[in-house]
Amino acid sequence: MQMKNQTRQWVKGRIVEDINLDMQILIVDDSISMRRIVNKFLTNNGFHNLIEADNGEKALNIVKKNPIDLIISDLNMPRMDGLEFLKILKNDNCTKDIRFIMLTVEAIQKTMNRAIALNVDSYIVKPITEKMFMDEMLRVVKQK
């Protein structure tokens, strides 16, 4: 983990305190438009160290080479889906503590239960507003 540059500021109608706005965030989704939406939500709220990947395989390579603080990943992607990516990360002592948000259209309880069993930090079902996304993302970031 990188050194925390914690700040207190007013962002979009809420005080963001003790949040590292310099944290490295990895956005993983095969949809470029969804990556752009998540990127916009984050930059609108002061986060700027953002990396993108279009599948779990590429994301895994990025995690191996970069100190990632938070992952926001889709579930259904080619090559390696979000659950397999999550499973690999959580079974590795070097990456098991990276916070992980699953952001998906899949609202099937069995799939949610699999993600929870793999220690996902949050499971968000699309579509979602910026406020709902940021509230949940900030909750996840603050919990560790």
C-alpha cells in the first residue's frame, strides 16, 4: 500500500475525511462506456490515480506490477471474469487485502453469495447513480 495522503474536504455535498484521494484505483470492465462512467464518478469526487483494464487477466497483470488500493470490477468479462479475478486475488497473501467492489448487472442471489464467500467488499448491481456509487465506495474505503 502506498503512503496515505489523507484529506478532509467538501465533495458533492458531503465531507470526505480520512480518505486517500491519491489511492490507486483499478477499474475493470469489458465495456469502455462503463469504465468511462466509473472513471467520471471517481474524478468528479477528487480521485485521480485511476488505471483501467478490460478483463480480469489484464487486471491481474496490472495488480502484479502496481500498488493497487481499490478494485472496481465487472462480473461478466471475456478471458477472466470478475469472480475468477476476485478468487485469485483473495487467495494470494500479497493481494488478499486489496478492497474489491463488484459492479455488475447480475442480481442473481447465487452469484452474489459466491462473491460474498470470496470476501468481496461490496456487490453493487447496475444501473447506479453517482451518489449511490460514491456512498458505497466511500463506505468500503473507510472500513479498512
